[in-house]
Amino acid sequence: MAKILVIDDERSIRNTLKDILEFEGYTVVLAENGKQGLQVATDTNFDLIFSDIKMPEMDGIELLSALRDAEVESPIVMISGHGNIETAVDCIRNGAFDFIEKPIDLNRLLVTVKNALEKKSLVKETKVLRKKVQSRNRMVGESAAIQRVRDMIERVAPTEARVLITGENGTGKEVVARLIHEKSNRAQEALVEVNCAAIPSELIESELFGHVKGSFTGAVKDRAGKFEQADGGTLFLDEIGDMSLAAQTKVLRALQESEITRVGSDKAIKVNVRILAATNKDLQHEIQEGRFREDLFHRLNVIPINVPRLDDRKEDIPLLVEYFAEQICAEQGWAVKTFDDGAVEALKARSWTGNIRELRNVVERLIILCGNNITAEDVKQYS
């Protein structure tokens, strides 16, 4: 049930709003002036705040500014019997959600409440999603090996340099790419990810460069490819070592000319894209075997970043286990389960051919199958 604060020096207005809003099922708290309202609003979280503008000692405009300085995040609707366009604009400019004139129209009031509460809900959902994304993009560990990767990310992210990220499956190459984009000057634009290994070779060109209607069976309309979708932002070509030679040729041209051509078209389209690429293959060996273009390799390999194997950074396992345990228990809605020293040592003692991904899977299995305190015996039984 939403909680609403009403701040107004007129008792009749306060009580009228209270009666209306409580009838609609909301919990209502009243304050008779700006100072009292500020105190109540900073002591309690409200889903919505109504405030009169003309009040003694602290008026509504001053209150609005004070609430924002106090980082009160509730939507604030200003009310005035002396309203005009300039006052309304001034309120909105200073952070108010809306402005309502007295006498208050019932329908206008209820629509404003509904819209304000929906906005608050959306803001809350956005924050949750942002935290999830930030958590997914977090690089956990304090080893020298992972610190070198962090340092490299900090140095190259603000530049426009192309980056080639190498490492075994499950080491976290995607996390490195996302962090580079997140810390780059293109962070407000799109990060478009393409798994080159997951797309059939006959469709990779259409996926990357788009196609025009009728260019092949099934092309029922024009379609923009990943290069166009990433225009102004970053394109992450994951598992680029699995890309066909024909597609490699087109990618090379796109990098050289900063333009692409859709499949079935002869019209060049300019694109402004930063390229990040990743692979678990030895591209030098692939070049020798004739499976990867050497000129494309040199175009991509401006800044090489190698992500270490988990077996090369086992001192990070305790931190990783703690991080995954918190993450997994939060997803399940459980209290966080603990791993005793013996369990952590048992996890450090084994080899991790699947790297970080395998460790997370094992931690999840242990959390689901074992008790609140996971032991070395549990690790031996279930990992």
C-alpha cells in the first residue's frame, strides 16, 4: 500500500486530501508546514509527497529544494491556489513531478497520483536492473593476474582503440568487454554483442551487415545488421575465431572504410563503431592453418588483453565463492549460506578446466544441495 505525505498549512485542504486518498486505499500522513514536512519526509520513506507552495516560514519552493538536497527520491507534486505558468515551470525545473492548481479537481488529482506512483515504481525497477547489470559486469579478485587486467581496462577504455580479448572458455572475456564499454566515452550508446560461433556461417553476413528485402529466401523486409545497430557505440564480436573467411573479408572492409553494405545491396552505409573482439582460439595458429586472415588479426589486435585461467589465480577463489554465494542466495530469496575454511580449501585444491563458469556452477550446486554451512565433505560429494 502506497504511503503519501500531504504538506499544507490549510487544515481543510489537508483533511480533504486525506479523506480522498484514504478512500482510494492509500496511507496518508499530514504535515502542517514546510519545516515539519521536511522533517517527516527525511525521517520516513514516502511513495509520493504533496506540498502547498504558499506556506509561512518555509514555502513550497524552498521545501522542494531542501527535499532534493536531502536526497529524498519521492515524486513531489506541488499545489497552489495562486498558480500561473511561470510558477508551474519553475517547480518542474526544480524537480517537482507535477503541479496542481486549487481548487483541486478530483479526476486530475487521482490521475496525477497514479502517474507519480507508476514513475516511482519504474525508477525502483531501473535501479534494481542497474544493480544486476553492474553485478554481472563486476570483476572479482585481488590477484596480481586479475589486477593487470583491471589496469589495462582502465587505460584502454577511454580510448577508441580496438581490443582483442583472449582467454579460455569461462574466464570472463565478456565481462572484460562490458567493462571496457561501461568505462568508455561511448557508455551512453549501445553495446551490441554478437556470438560469432552461435550464428550459422550462411547467416553471419546478414546478422552483421543486414540485408535488403528479397536478397535471399526468407528476407521478407529490409533489416539493419549489428554494425548499424551499434552505430555510435560498441560492437563486441565474441568468438571471432569461428567467423567464416567470407565474413572476415567484409569485417576487414568495414574496419578499413568505416562503412558496410547490406546483403543484396550495393549502397554503402557509413558507421561509427568501436570494435571489441574475443576468442578462445590461438589466432596465430589459425592464420597458419589458413582459417583466419592475418590482416584482420592485425586490425583487431591493437590492444591485446589476455584473461587468466582460474587455475592461474586460485588465490581469488575465496572471494569468488563468497561473491557467487551472495548472488545465488539472493536470486533464490534465501539467507546467505557460508562455506567453511575446509570447503574453500577443497575448492582451491582442485583444477578448474571450465574456469569461472565452472566454479559458479559448482557453488550453485552446493548451495542448492547442502545445508547452511557448506563443508569440505560437501565439496567432495557434490563437486
